[in-house]
Amino acid sequence: MFRKAWSFIRGWFKPVYRVACVTEKPERVERRTVYMIGEDDSFWAAVLVCPCGCQSEVWLNLLKHENRPTWTVERVQGTKAHITPSVWRQNGCRSHFLIKRGLLIWFGSAS
């Protein structure tokens, strides 16, 4: 019971990342939204605003049989985003993070 209550309260204070399925990248990428780009439930890429605050777009390859690295983006508990494996930007801010069940898990930055 305590875990359920804590999870509910924690949801008030932690921003939740949600999934939006689109056929092409929107003109404006909103914070805390992971856009899965594709058609007919076949998605080839995902894009989101870097959670560090640098405002850069982070592109993720979702094509398992193409160039590496690849990620998996899932919708869990309704529209909450779940990204595996972690995202570790090699350029720019060099942020390292994971989005699990809609919540940001921050590993920091290499710089």
C-alpha cells in the first residue's frame, strides 16, 4: 500500500515522458514527448528534446536490421514512454539518460 501511495505522490513532482505516434517529425518538438515516426505501426525513428535543457533534438534509430546503434521505444501504462537501452549523446552536451515507465533516470554528462 505504501508503494502505491508513494508512486502516486511521486507522479505529482516528476515530469512524465509520453509517446506520440506521428507520420513525420512535427514542426515543433515538445519537451517530455517522444515522437515515434513511421506509418502503420512500423516506426523507423524517434525524436525528443534533450532533457538536459540544451534544447537539442535527440534522434533515435528504431530500425533493428539497419545501422547501429538502435533503440526500442514502447508505450507502457497508457502513453508513458519507455526507451531501451539508455541514450548517451556522443556530441554536444554528452548527456546520458534513460526513460523508464515515463520517468527520466539521469546518469549525468561526460563533460
